[in-house]
Amino acid sequence: MGFLDIGLRLFPLILTSIESVERFVRGKGPEKEDAAVTMVDTILRTVEAGTNKDLLNDAAVNAATRDVIKAVVSLQNVVKTKGA
């Protein structure tokens, strides 16, 4: 499985995590980011446990997840300021 295929499979999971955290976590940016990364990490670990395989490097996925979250939130902020 190529990196693009894996990334495209993870992207909806990351977006859903961001949306869930925005709805249910009252903290500030870093706290929300940590919550979303934890959510993605927990889901991936559950999948790995269910398949009995270590599918991804967890530390690398968490770092990449943080980068995607920052990019998505930044884009959301730009859209909000343009729409206001």
C-alpha cells in the first residue's frame, strides 16, 4: 500500500476526529489537537489489535496527524475570515 493510499484512508478519520473534538472538547487549541491525535491513535491501535498486525509507525502517524490537523484548522480559519 503506497503512502498516498494510506494518507487518503486516514484523512477522513482525521477530519472526523477534528469535528468530534470541536463539538465535545472545551479546551484551547493544543488541548483540542492532543485530543484529536489521541482519538486517531486509539482508533488505529484498535484496528491493529483487531488485525493482529503493526500496520503503521505510531509516532510517525501521530506527527503527521498533527500536521494535517494544523493544516485543516488553518484552512478553516481562512475560510471563516473570508466568509465574515
